[in-house]
Amino acid sequence: MFLRPNLYTSYEAETHIFPTWTKKVLAALSIAVLFLMPFSLPVINQLPLIRFLGDSSWLRVMSTAFIFAIAALGLNILTGLAGQISLGHAFFMGVGAYTGAVVGGQETASVLGWGFPIWVWLPAAGIVAAAVGLIIAPVAVRLRGLYLAIVTLGLVFIGIHMSNTSWGRRIAGDPGLGRDFPNYDVRIWREEEPLVSLSTASQWLWFDVTAGQKRFLFLAALMVVFAVVAKNIARSRTGRALQAIRDRDIAAEVMGVNEFRYKLIAFGISSFFAGVAGALYAGLAGKMPATQFSLFLSIEFIAILLIGGIGTVTGVLMGTFFVELSPKMVEEFTRWLSQRTDEAGAIGIFADLLLSSGPGDFGPISIATQTPGWPLNVFDWNIVLYGVLIIVFLIFEPLGLFGIWIKFRNYWKRWPFSY
């Protein structure tokens, strides 16, 4: 109702994706800015942070964040909605990546490849990953808590080991180098020239578009589609059943919720999201070994959910961009500080205390080429940052960044009153 945004007169109105006009307008503006971000337009150039993130050096980082958002949305359905702790998300991403490689890649003397177009290999990556998830799910869903986490953790090591077998090398390629993955070019079938090339620069309307900008737009569109699908799943009968199982599984079964069936559905949907994200991730990289789909990657998705806000689509997106952009932000900030170590004033003193350029310096962050042990380099500090943030958010703000935003929003809604 007008001027009463939190007053709902029906359940349908309350479950809308954007229940108020303010949210509808903000969502439309956000999507418009997102798709215009890579281009140097007057309206975008007036926004400093947006123009900064749309720079060519940031396009790959943003594209990776879109892919990880798709994977995190899938894990959120399993862990955030159904309450099933999984540490095997990287395994299902690997299944999707190598399914896409076999279905869409080119065959050589050492690896398999069928050469199908993207509209075949990308859905196939999700379907095969979902099928593997449904095969594993009957065993996994009978477990709870730490036992389920350990079982799914074992999948990661099984996947890496299988990639090193003689048959696995026909799929994953050399254990140290990996194999070539198909790009995002759109073909009708197997013709030489693609219908839409996303791997080369071209001209659209009156301006030139680089391959990085094309991939950015393609992945941003996919992320928006998967976010809408994930939100609608949470609003559906299935989503409500999963949340009932998460909150009190015995009570949910008493009310008629088929726990086994809905946990299978959660595993299948989560694996499908992971498979698609894995194929996109491998396609963006072009070439990577199977060890990239490791335990650390699974932990990274747990960090995304905990830092952003588990159980919410908005929180997952916030956590994804925070976790994926933070390392680049830290790297850029460290590089900026390293250029000011010799300056006089507070900035120079701060840079000198924080950075270490050799054995004689005592700063905690090393900018030297080889940095064994202490002080740690920027990459190691980013790993430490993940652990610290997980601990801090679990203790002080279990709802993550989304919870902080809710508190901030509620404060200004009731301001200047404190009750």
C-alpha cells in the first residue's frame, strides 16, 4: 500500500520478488548500470566506483564473480534452504567443467571432445552434474551435520584422484597442465564461423566491443537469470518445504513433507547450478588442471554464504562480490601503498610500517618476489582474510552482510525514534 511498504494484504503480495515500487526501481537501475558498466558512457563515467569496476583490468574479475555467484546460489539452495552442509561443491563444478569439455571441446590424440555448440554443452554440464548429485544424494541425505560434510568433502579428493587415472586423463588432460576448454562462441551446429563470436572484438552500433566486454555481458545475463530462478525456487512449494526441513526436520515430516524426496531435489538443483558454473569457469579460464577444483574452492563458497548471508539470494550476491573482489582490492591497495613508501607524511609512514620489501623490513605484508614464511605475501593474506571474516561474521553477525544491511535499513526507517 502507498506509504506503507511493509503492510501486506495477501500472502501473494508478501512473496513478490520486489514487493515495493522502491525495490522495483532500484532493481531496474542496478541491472541497467550492471550491463552498461563496461562501456565508457557519460552517465557511467559520473559514477566513480562503477567506472572503476568496469575498467578492462577488472572485467575478468567481475566475470569470475558472476560465475561464482551462480555456483553460490546453487549451494545456498542446498545449505541455506535445506540446511544440508556440503563441502563437495567444487567436485560438482569439476563434473560440469569436464562434461562441457568433452561435449563441447575438440578431440585430440590425448583427450576426448565432441565439438558440440554452447547451447548443447552448457546445459549438458548442468544435467550431468545434477545426475551425479542424484546418484550420490540417497547416501548423503541419510546423514546430518558433520557426517554429511565429511562425506561431501571426500568427493573432492575422489574427483582429483579420478582425474589422474589413465581414463581420467582422456577427459581432464595432463594432471599438471589440464586441457583446452570450449569458449563461449555461439554456433548453430559445428560450422567453422560462429553465429555470435564472444572470443573476438567487433563493432556494435557505433562503438567497438572487446571480447572481455562480450563475456562480461553474457555472464552477467546468466547470473541474473539464475538469481531469478533461485529466488523463485525459494518462494515455491519446494522452497518452503526445504526451509521447513532446515528449521525442524522431524516436525516437517509430521506435517507431511517428504524429507527424503525434497533433499534429493535440493541436491539435484544445487548440482545443476554447480555444473553450469564449473563449465563457465573453465571456459573463461581456457585451460586449467583438475586441481583447481579443490577443497579451497569449496571453502570459498562456504565463506561466500557465511559472509554474505546464508539462506538469502541478496546475501549470496553480496557475499560473492565481496569475497571475489576483495583480493583484487587488497592487491591494488598494496600496489598503491608500495608506490608511496618513500613519501613524507602519514601515508608514507603507514606504507613503510605495513609493507616489507626485503629482509631488513618488518612489515606484515611482503611485496618481494619470493616470500617464504613471514612476512606473508598478498595471496597468503587473502587466505587468512577468509578465515578471519568467517570467524568474525559467525560470532558477531550470523546473517552476514545482508544482516548488516537489514539493521542499517531498519535504523533509518524508524529514525529519529529509537523504538
